[in-house]
Amino acid sequence: MKVVVISKTDGGGGAAIAARRLNDALNAGGIDATLLVVDKVTSFAKVEQLKNSFFLKARTYLEYLFQRRVLLKDKTVSMFSTNKVGVDVSSHPLVLAADVIHIHWINFGGLSLNDIQKLYALKKPIVWTLHDMWLFTGGCHYSGTCEQYALECAHCPMLHFEGAAHAMWLKKKEIFSSQKLNIITPSKWLGDVCSSASLTKNAEVKSIANTLDSVLFSPISKSQVCEKLGLDPEVKYLLFSAANPNDVRKGFAYFVEAIEIVKAQYKGAVELIVMGKEQKEFETLPLKLNYMGFVKSEIDAAMIYNAASVFVIPSLEDNLPNTIVEALSCGTPSVGFAIGGIKEMIVSAENGYLAEARNAKDLAKGIIEILENPQSISYNDNARRFALENYGNTIIAEKHLAFYKNICQ
């Protein structure tokens, strides 16, 4: 079986990383898969870059500016994509030779809606892996409290021009109404939301988690990694990762409040490790900060997870974060809110602590509970076991192959 996996890029974001890891897992499982991207940023094998002209890059950037500066009312909300600009891949040799076309995150210059329509005209089996809600909304990636996607996104609360979302929703309806949609969602939560949306309520929806390299992301001696990172192995470290703490969906304000409680109540030596693009907000955190910057190397990321005693993720909306998968695979327990796909990843008193949504006190309670654990619960072993059983390469590749065979029939 030949599969072409299509993604805007092969790194730099959670969805892109998930697509590239799946491509690796498929090839390891004996499937002839190639990842086709607009922007190639890694040196991984079986990744082919499309021609990306200066003109396309300029149009993509202008579209992005229009969305952020003109359309959106609140610049701190999650992304909004109109997908008017993209690359036509319908005549690409890899696409024409593929038995299955597998589309991942293709916004911001990946595929336009017209490009998607041309792919469906090929009459080949097409699979979508959804990393957010964009496919079935009028353009938002996460809708917050809005549930208009269940009807038709007529009056978008995010935009200055409400008609923009409705026009996009109508265009998607035109494309998808005559197609059988085959959809994979990494979390069951997103699958349920997808099935409730008017555009995708009749789709074939299957929940299959993201995968990762469990050999690379595996437990390492804390003293060993601390020495390499210049950290004190006697200190307990709380790890936080966010590309943009100003995105309200990431729950940074709850994280800060929880850390203040931990500082006041936990009597042991505890410090912070932060991964992400440099932001002045990180400088105001109430515990000593060990700032690692934007970590591109997965080897470095694995060392940082191993140095941490707890990984904290205070997201208010999320699908199935790669960061939790990576942390658990390294044997690092995680603490997060009981929202979205995170509810399916963290099990209290087993591999971490699942706190009440938007409750910073409960988030802090979970952090302290793990820091003070007298080893009566083997959080580290449980975390590693959970990752292998749920996100292992072989397991995830086999589930994808079964889905491909089903839709091909």
C-alpha cells in the first residue's frame, strides 16, 4: 500500500511533528509512506518538499496578516484560518501514485479550499487527521464556548466581519456534502465534537492517538541529564512548555497562580524549567527559572523531560498534546486540567494528577501531591507503561493500516 501524508511542514509545531512521526511509524510497519510538505525544516527521510515560490510565501504572509490584524477581534484567541492560499498537489506524482491520501494540518499556505476540492476530484480515498476543529468550523481552530459549528457558523463571535466565517462554512459544505469523509481524531473528545458538527456528522470517525519514538523518549538517569543541562539533581523541577503563553487557551494565568501556591506550601527545593519561545511573561514566574528556549532537538527535549519531576500543562482547550505523550514516555508524571483529550491521557494516582478545569488550587494540589509522593505510587513506571501501551509506534501504525484498508474497501 502506498500512502502520501500531506502536511504544511514536518516540524516546528505539534501537528507537524505528529504527521512526521506517523510517517515514520507507517514506514517502520511496512507501509510505503511519504510525507509531502510545503516547508521542510527537518532532515528526516521520506519527506519531500513541494515547490514554494516567493510569490506563494508573500501571499501566505499577507493572508496571515489579514486574519490576525483585520478579521480577529481578540488577538489572544486561538488561530483562525481562511485557507484562500495554498499549493495544488493534485497532479503531484506521489499523490497520483498513492492508494490513500492522508491530510494533516494544512493551514497557512498548505492547501487552500480549492486545492482540497481538486484532491477530492481524483476519486481517491482521502483520510483527515484532525489536530484541532478547523475542518468543521467557519475557520477557527478552537471554538471556545461557541458551538455554532453544530449548525452553520453564521455569526462568528471572534470576527469583526461575521460573514467571513459563514462564507467559508458554505464553501466547506459545497466541497464535503457530496463526499464520504474519513476522519481520524487523536482524542475521543475531538471525535465526539466532530460527530456533533453539521459538516462532519455523517463522517466515518475513528479515534487513533498520536505516536512517538519511545526509544528516543525513554527514561534516563536524572543525575546524568542534570549534569548535561547544568541543573542540580537534588532539586525537583516543574516543567512547563508553551510556544505562546499569551494564547488564553494555554491557561498560563492558572499556571502562575498554581506555582505561587506551590511556592508557599511545598517545603522542598523546587524550581521551574520552561521550554518555548522567549517571552517576558516567563520572567515574572514566582519560582527560580531555568529557561531552555525553543527546543528543536528531540534529543534535548527528552533530556529535559527526564530532568523534570512533574510536567505541568494547564491548557483550557486541547486535543491530544504531544508534550504529554513525550513526558509520559520519559517516565515523567503529568498534571493538567480535566479538559479535551487531556482527560484521556492523565490518570490521577497513576501517571499524574487530573485537576478540576480552571481550578488553580487543584492544579497546585496535584503538583504538590506528586512532589511529596513517598514512592507509595510508582508514578514514573506507570507513566512509561501508559505511554508504551497507548502511543507505541507498532500499535498506532497497525490501527492506521486497518483504517486505510477499511476505507479502500
